[in-house]
Amino acid sequence: MRMAWARVGVAAMVVGAGLTAAPALAADREFRAVVTSIEQRYALRHQRIPFLGLVSFCARVGSVGAIKGMDIAVFNDVSPGLVSEGLDAALDSELGPSWHRFVSTREPASGETTFVYSRLDDRKFSLLIASLDGGSLSLVKLALSEKEMEAFVRREEWAQKRAHR
């Protein structure tokens, strides 16, 4: 009997993940366009990450709605000269004017480069993080609840005020 209920639970999770993934797929055309653009521009292929949809679903449920969506693309065997070839310009043009780059770092010794973009729309705060490190380029897109982000910032401000008393 326990085994039957376990199967029902697993089936419900899979169906739930499928139902919540369908709208996310339509909304994340933009992320796929960025990934495709990088693949075509630099002759790279991103690595497939098994069960990423399930991980995204679990993040949404586990964060009680704070995380609205998550996408990850990892490119291996990336040339260190990718930054000098205009990765930032490629991201800027592909993301469009609604995205704003607010962090851009480059570590001269290691060559590690990170770009962080943000966008606020439809009651979601979205982040796109591009990190180039040691021959690997990682793109991570997070869609966060605007309400939950505001609450987080308020909690952090309150904690900092208490720490400085």
C-alpha cells in the first residue's frame, strides 16, 4: 500500500512539474535566445543539465513562491579571449533595453569575469548572471517575486541597523 501511495506522489510531482514548466518555457524564450546567440556567435554548445525543470519546480515550491523560475546554461571549453571578443556587447544586444547591467567585474590575475543584469516587470524581479571562469561560461537566470525581494531587502536593512547599535 505504501508503494502505491509513493507512486501516486511521484506521479503528482511529475505532472505538477510539467504543468508549471509549460508557462515557464513560453516565458523563457528570451533566455533560450541568449543561449542560442552565444552558441552561434562563438561556435559553442551548452551542456544539457538533466532534471533542471524538476530542480526549478522544487526551488519554486521550496522558496514558497519567492523563486518564480530558474534557468541555467553551462558552456565548457570556452576560450579565455571570449570577453575581449565582446561577450558583454553580445549580452547587451540580445537582452535588449529592458535589462540593465549593474555589475561588471574582471579579476586580472585569474581572468574571471562576471556580468549581472536585472529587470523588473510583471511583478517579477529577474536576474541574469554570466560568469566566465577557467574555460567555463555559466549563465543563470532567476525570476524572483517582487514582493519577496522587497521583504528580503527590508529584513536585511533591519538586521544591519540592529548590528550597528
